[in-house]
Amino acid sequence: MLFDEILGQEHLKQMIQSSLSNNSFPQSKIIVDKDGYGGLLFALAISERLLLEKGFKNSDVLNHPDLNFVFPLFSSKDLASELNKEWLSYIGDNKFPNIVGWMSASNSSGSQGSIRVKEVESMHKYASLKSFYGKKKVFIIWGGELLMLRAANKLLTILEEPPVDCYFIIITRNINEILPTIRSRCQISSLSPAIPELIEEKIKAINPDLDAKKITSASMGSWGRCLRYIQEGDNSFEHEADFVDCLRLAFKAKKSKEAIIGLMAWSNKMATLKKEEQKGFLSYCLYLIREALLLSYGAPSLSSFISSSDFEINKLSPFIHSKNILNIVNLIEDAHYSITRNVSSKIVFSTFCLNLTKQL
């Protein structure tokens, strides 16, 4: 069973499996998966129970004709029907997908994902048809926070009166990006980070030669992050190197105006990244600032940070305190929002690093 592959989340697994056994599972479900905690794997495990009769193999669920997917596209030229094969191949190899990984697997020329109304209309059409086996149908909407407004409103009309025996599972990183009217029509379950002991044990089982403690710390409770670190090696730690470069240049700029040239060069480098990579970097910045604040407040036991380089976070922590933490967090979140709204990346990152210099 796919439920057996989910790391942790025991209470939620029991609750969902009980509702499936009692035929009380809701037709509309939102799974909040903030960072690779297993949202898609949960949705596939649910689909397995809803669609497959006893005796089927786990791998059969992805190819079941009554299981349908809605996923983000990155370019106006992209068509979901043409990319469905790539999507199934991608999640077949990786049950903990992320937007950057999917963008790479799709070979799209675009840089930012969204779910358009056309994809939801297509889902609506399939929902109105008879199921292949004459029983249930499941629709998994992955990346619900990327629903465009027209697409979200179209989805709402389906959820208001869902067809009989049709189940809709929305997976989102951010519940606040889902329309309140959609949220009100769905049962919501939030996944939580896995405890470090479970992650470390599983890493050691995969490869005893890996630095399990280091990877566990960097994963922040996300098995999806762990898999990326294991598969991609040092490339997964580039966010740390980029932010450390920015911090070092910012401190130099406080003493020498010449260092501003270095900050502008850093901004230009960050602007060359794809938008999803830029947003991933800014999310990492929030994590690192939080870890520095814990040390600043004298709570090192609560910090999970282990550097992948020679960076010493204890040297940064005195500069992160109650007088500037809110401003720095707002600065990072504003940059993230601007990237999402397609503001020029060069402007966003040059503004970000100059204002960060003022706060340190």
C-alpha cells in the first residue's frame, strides 16, 4: 500500500484510512503540503484505495484510466494533453515532486508555473463523462496555489455540485492562496514535518555512507528535500552559498561603497536564475534568518542548521535581533511576492540586497 510509504503523519493516515473504510471520505479535499512532506503521495494513496480493487499492484494506480491530473504549465505554448506523459513519468520516478523539478522535466521554455482555466475546463469535461470502469473517478490538482483566478472560479463551480462518485484532491503549498470559497467546500488536512529521527533512520537505510545528520538538518523535516539532497549532491546547497555571498558583500558595503559594485554583480547573477529557483532561494533566506534569530535569543538547541560550507551562523546571529527581524522578513517576503508578480528580477534583487545592507 502507498500509505505505508508515507513518512510519519500517523494520526492523519489513520483518520483518512478510517474514512475510506467507512465510505465517508469527502468528495472535495485539500492537502496542505508546505515543503515536500508527501502531499502527492497522500493523494495517490487515497486514489489507490478509491480506485483499485484488491489484487492490483501499487504501480497500477498511476496508469488507471479514472485517475486524472491537473498540473501547472510554464508557457502559453504548453498543452497539458501533450505534457501528460512527461508528468506521469516525472511523478512515477519522484513521489515528492517540486515545481523546479517539474519545470525541468517538462522541458518548457517558460519560467513560472500557473494552472489556467483551460485545464480546469478540461477536467470538468472529463468529470461529466462516465468513468472507464463505471465506478469512481479521482482528480488530483497539484499546485493549487498556482490556480489563476478564472481557473479557481471555474473549479469552484465544479466543487459546488460535484458529479456523483467524483473525488477532487487539491494539493497546495499555501492554503492562503486558495480562494476562501473553495476552502469552505473542502475538507482540509495539513501535513507536518517528519521528526528528525525518522528521516535520519531512513537516510541511513538508503546509504550508510551519507552524512545523515547533515542532510536531516538541512531537510527541515521534508523527505522531499532529503531526496533532492541525496540525488543532486552539492547542487542542493547552492542557496546557502548564494545567500552567504550576499551577506558578506552587504557587510563590506557598510564600510566601503566599492562593495556595492559586488552587490550589483550578485543581483545580476541571481536574475539569471529561473523564477521558481529565485523563489526557492528566498524561501531558504527566511529559514536561515530564523535559525540565526534562534541563536541570537540564546536557543541553539532549537536550531537545526548545519552549514554545507565554512559558514558560521553564530557570527551572523548578533546582527539578527528584535529591532530588525520584522523588517528583514518583510524584505524577503516582498521580494518573493514581486518575483511572483513578474517584476524585473534585476530590480527585485538589487533592491533586496541594498535594503538588506541597511538592516544589518
